[in-house]
Amino acid sequence: MTRDDALALAERYLDDGRCRQDLARRVALATESDAGQPPDGRLRDYLHDEMRPALEALGFEVRLHDNPVAGAPPLLTACRIESAALPTVLCYGHGDVVSGQAGRWGGGRDPWRLEVDGAHWYGRGTADNKGQHTLNLGALAAVLEARGGRLGFNLTWLIEMGEEAASPGLRAFCERERERLRADLFLSSDGPRVQAERPTLFLGSRGAVNFTLRLRCRERGCHSGNWGGVLRNPATVLAAAIASMVDARGRLLVEALRAPAVPPAVLAALAEVPIGGGPADPVIDPGWGETALAPAQRLMAANTLEVLALGAGTPQRPVNAIPPEAVAHCQLRFIAGTPWQDLAGIVRRHLDARGFEDIAVEITLAGAATRMMPDAPWVAWAGASIRRSTGQAPHVLPNLAGSLPNDVFADTLGLPTLWVPHSHPSCNQHAPDEHLLEPAMRQGLRLMAGLLWDLGESGLPMPRAACAA
């Protein structure tokens, strides 16, 4: 069979109902990992009962692994070795999801039941990430069928069940299983495309540090008439502290946390990338953030400080009292080269210098940033393959605006990383009515089958490596 046959077989996976059946089973497993509770059996069931047989049917040797972090969810590895002389590709997915938020979905939809309404495939995990790795496995099956049961390269899959809870233990696991995960290229799908109708290829991700600012002035609230004017209001003080860090136009004011210099090639790659404009996309605020940059450059080549939640008193039913405490949950999104490991110290010194010594700073979540240059050889290869499969050149992003555990693959395992998302900007991931769009799914099956087919062609300029048993 030919490359075109492989792409046609990948589309058949969508048309004959197998994709719908597979994804419906996977969505039905309520694999929430973000509730702050110890993982339950559904996380292991997803790996043992759903992923293990699917991968074994494709010729993989599958193992389930306990997480190096006590109490954290398990992981799965699957290796398919055709020859130690062939190159190896590492693929990744996560089977955990965020809270289903039942009762908040439109049209009475159940987050744990796949519902297809026209081009929309609804269900928790459809976009993030069950639907995306389901499409990739469907494309893989098509290529194996077209090539008579062979790929022409070795393939390893890694599936975790804690990505929505900041991937506990993933780095330690990859360090421990470095030989089993040894590869020449990382290829995966997560996150959204820039536009629903056109492929995206991104090469890294912005990092994120979540931190809390808290000021407690006293043990109880005090009547604002009896004490207003002589007692500090922690909400007022905290608001002033935040205003010293980010201005009213969203511009980061802490110099040490501003984005480092960005290579011209990165800025050039992002200059013409469109942001927004879809029917369900929010309207971009033109005067917000680093306005000297184009919108895509602001998202992917700049650092931003966001206030995620802000609280004092009882907003649902305010009373005439000075609140005893105020809290702000903040987040720094940052690009490679930012000294994020010292964020607590940088913020502490910034606040102290402005008289806010009694505001406490606590880091709650952190992940590194990664970036690969858009002129890297693998990028040209992948772009040409995607263009051949879809008739469209992909939008190429040196890094995604959001965050993924890409540093584990790029830094810990030392791999070039290619991400080819099948979702779209308005997919409602992490919100009610999460969904995939069937046209993007169809295109995703074709382009992934094309990438896997092309990886098996001879003469690719790749180093030799194989998955260790």
C-alpha cells in the first residue's frame, strides 16, 4: 500500500464508527486528577483496562509503573521494537482530566458521556487529552495496516495520569526509566491549534509559576464605622502591592521577571501568526500587555502576570467591616531564560523594597519553559510532511502560550520535541462543554498518519537509538 492508502485508512477510523466507540469508552471513565484527593482506581483502570489492550493489539510490550511519588497516580510505558538499528520515536498522552463540572454543561449534556452534535464531539477529555491520543493511536493503526504490520522505526508510548495535577513524579520517573524511554524524537499531541481549520506545529511551551500573596492583619473583622481610618485594610494594601507588580494595562512591572531577549528568528516566526477571530473566541484587547508586540508575540514571546483569584471579606454578602485578611492567587507565565526558580525571592525583594514586608509569598505550582528554534531540521521535515498530508503549511510556534511538561522530554530526556495539536482555541478544555471538531479530527488523523508514514521512510537524517527492554 501507499502513503495515500495509509491516510485513507486513518480517515476510515473516523467514518466507520471505531473512533467514536473508542473515545466514548475513554470519556466514560471519570479520571479526574485535580481534586486534591488521593487517586482512585479509575486512574489505574484507564491504563490497565483501556490503554493496555489497545496498545498490545498494536504490537507493544506494555508495562504499568507505580509513580515514584508516594500516592501519586501510575504511569504506563509501551515499547514496540522492530530493530535496534532503527531510530526510536517517543509519543506521550495523559488519561487524566479536570473536574467534570456536571450540571453546568449545555443542553443537559453529561461530561462522562460522549455526545456528537453535528461537527462537535462533546465530553470531558475529548480535547484534553483522551481525544488527541485516541486519534494518534488510530493513525498508528492505519499506518501499520498499510505497511503490513511494520513501521520502519521503533516506537515508545508514555501515558501518565497526573498531568492535570502538575504531573507529579513524571520527571523522577523519566530519570529512573531513561533507558526504556531512550529515543531520537518526541512526537505528541496536546493543547490547541492556533486556528481550527489549519494545522499547528509547536516546539515547546511557556512555563508557569502559581503563587499566593496573603496579608493577615488581625484575627477578626472590625466595624468600618468604628475603626475605619485607623486600622489597615488588608484588601487595600494587597491591591496596592499587586498594582506595583502589574499595571492597569497588564504590563509586568517587576523588572527581574520580565521576558529576556527573544531571538529574532522566534519573533519573525510569530509575527504573522493570527490570534483569535474564531466565532467563539474572545475579542483581543488591543491596548493590553506588551503593545509593541504583535498578539502572537505577546502570547508566546513575553511574560505575563495574571491575578487568577482575589478575595477579602464576603463578596457574596458584604458587611460593614474591615476584613481581617486578603489573599491573591497569581500566576507568572514565562518564556525560556526567565529566572523562575527564584520567583519567591524576586517577589519578596520587590515587595520589601516598597514597604509590603508583611505580605506572605507562597509558591503553589511551578513548571519550566522550553523552546526549540523554528529553523531546526526536524521542524522543516515535519512541516513538509504536514503540508503534503493536508495541503496546508502549519503555523509554527517556537513554544505554546500555555504550559505542558515538555521540559521533561526536552531537558531531562534531551529530545527534539514536536507537538501537533488536534484541538482548537474554543474547545472549552477545563470548562463545561469541552469538545473536538470533526473536521480538525479528520485532518489530525491524516497528518499524523502522514508523519508516522514518513518516519518509516529510509534516509531520514536521524541518529540511531532503540527502546531498551
